[in-house]
Amino acid sequence: MKRLMLSTRLTGATAIATAVATAVATAVAPAAAQGAPPQWPAFASQLTAYVAADSIVGAAALVMKDGRVLAHHEVGFGDRALGQRVDTNTIFHWGSMTKTLTAIAVMQMVEAGKLSLDAKVTSFIPELRKVHAFPGTSIDDITVRMLLSHSSGFQNGTWPWGNGKPWEPFEPTTWDQLVAMMPYSETGFNPDAHYSYSNPGFVYLGRIVTELTGDPWEAYTQKNFFTPLGLTRSYFNSTPRHLAAFRSNNYSYATDSSGTRVRANGRDFDPGITIPNGGWNAPLGDIARYVAFLTSATGPDVPMRGEPAPRGDAATRVLYETILKRPTLESMWVPRFPVSRDSSGEWMGLSFFVESYPGGKIVGHTGSQAGFRSFFYWNPTTKAAVILEVNTSNNVDGRSSGEGFRKLIAAAKAMLK
């Protein structure tokens, strides 16, 4: 395998979000990144070491505060066979981080008076009554709030097949396929009893948004998130022609009949009906702009397309409030259920993971799909955030790989406290 070379670049307010055809060319040492947390050079080195140890083809990370990217770090290749290095234009798949978009769409419906968090899910999706309820309960007991907080009792995975057969789709491709499986599934516990991660729950939430608005979930998100926030390189499903050159491939490090090797899985894949659960594709710059909204960044808006002047504080605040009012957004990271029984300190709010520490909290989400693994975390008080993505999954030593990724998450959180 080719040696993965390091590329670390200093960025100001605009470098991470240059025009599609422009890449930052000046390389500097991580320690020279002005304004970045003192832990940033060590974090960048930790990411580089993880990439080498885990046979990852390409990775990228950035740190930002109050809407401004302070530093970013790229390692390896977006497409190794073509020799395309990861840079600020590289488009990754963000997996379950998409769930936060779905949750905010639901909260828009709540804010508009079109939906209650305590509404019965079967009022919008009566097909769910085909699912076998946990003994002593009813599917009609499950509410929108329970779906958002992963406390409904629905299963984790969407699709029960994954053996690599040629006839197997990546995920269910139509709603009818999902409905057809409902009579052969069941809820696993009393609704609202505790946390248990559920991917189908967010497919159902996306379906509710469609029922209320008449828009396919992807169209609703494009109109109500991507367009107002200027996320011009964010999309779902297949890559648009004008962005195809920047799309990262995804890779699996696995053992097959030819031995242990890194296998390219192809740039595009079809998430099917599960897009509200994990279908977002974007470069880090678009995720940074989304995080600026989540942190209610009050500094000048980051110019994402090379425009000469920012919109300024007042216009940015109005834009954010138009998407979702701040109190509504902050209600989404009020802890509801601990995510584990080992006293790890992480809780689930309304689709966001929350970890409290003395004097504050860290909020965020992770993603893992089709070789890609990602996370974003931020501090609502300081408005600092870290975003990271790798394009390779290690199926040979999953335990070690997972532990390495968890250490990156822990280091990112420590940087934000």
C-alpha cells in the first residue's frame, strides 16, 4: 500500500470553503495554526497515527469557533487509484449525522404548530401497527418524542440482509419494502423505558415530515436547510455531475479470498428509503457552516463561495431564527436517557448526544456507513467545534479500530472543554 502523506494547512475564515474549483495549496505545521486550541497539534498527530495504524485511505478534520474555521488537517487520498488527495473540496458521506437534519425538520413542524412531540406515530404511519409490540404495550403508545430520543423500542438496523450477495440492495430502496418487513419485526422494550439506538425510527420521522409538508424529505431539506444556509455542495444519493470529481471513494480493510487488503467500494451507493437516517454527502466546509448555525455563531458569517463581504451579525441571526428559534434548538440537547449503563456520562437528547462536564456540556453526533466514519461535537457555551471524517472501515480488527476512533472522539471533546 502506498505511504500516506500528511498535508496540514492553516486556514482563516474563508480557506475551508473556497470555490469548488479552488484548493488551498500552502502547507504549514499544525503548531502554526493561529487561534486553534493548544491541543490541536496533538490531535492532528493522533489522527495521522490512527490513519496509519488502521489502514485508512483518507481522512480530514477541522476545528472552528464562533463560525470561523481555525485550522484543518487532511491525510491521504479521497481516491487512491486516481491519486486524488484529500483536500478542502473532498466530499464525504456523513451517515447518521443526517439524523440531526431530520430531527430539526421535525422541530420545525412542532414550532409551526403542525405537530406535537407527544403525537402518536401511528397517527401518521398506521402501517406500523403491523409491528409486534413488546408484551403489555401497544405500538400506539409510541410518540414522536420517543423516536427522536431513540426510546421507542424499534430495532437498530433497517435491513436484515448484508451478506454481500449480488441481489442485495445496500438498504431498502422503497417504502413498500420497509412496510413488508413490519409484520416480521417487533419492539424490544416498553416505550420510553430507556435508550436503544434505532435507524428505522428516523426513517419514520422523515415519513412524518413528508406527510405534513407534501415534500419528499430530500426536497424539504434542500429548501429549508441547504438553500438558506448556503450549503451548495450538500446533496443526497448520487453525486451531481459538477461535483463528481470531488467525491471521495469509500474503502473497506477486509480479508477475502485474495487475502487481507483495502478494497474500494465505489464512490456512490444508494441509501434507498433510509436517506433521512443517513444520506448526507458534503465537504467539511458545508458541515462547518451547519455547525455555525448549531452554535448560533455571532461573528461575521463565513464566506463559503468567495463572496467579498460577510452578511454580518444581524442578518445571520435572522437567518438562524428563521430556520429554528434558539430555545427550540437548545431543547434538543436536554438529556433524556443515558446511552449506556457504564456511567460514561453521555446522554441522548432529541437526536443529539450530550455529555455534561463541570461548567458546561458537549453536544454532537457520530456517523458510520459504507466505509465512512465521522463525528461532529461542539460546546454551546464557547461555540467551539471539531469535525472529523475518515473514508475507510477496518473489518479485520474491528475492536482495535473502534477503540482508536473512540480515542479520537475523546480527544476532540477534551479540546472543547
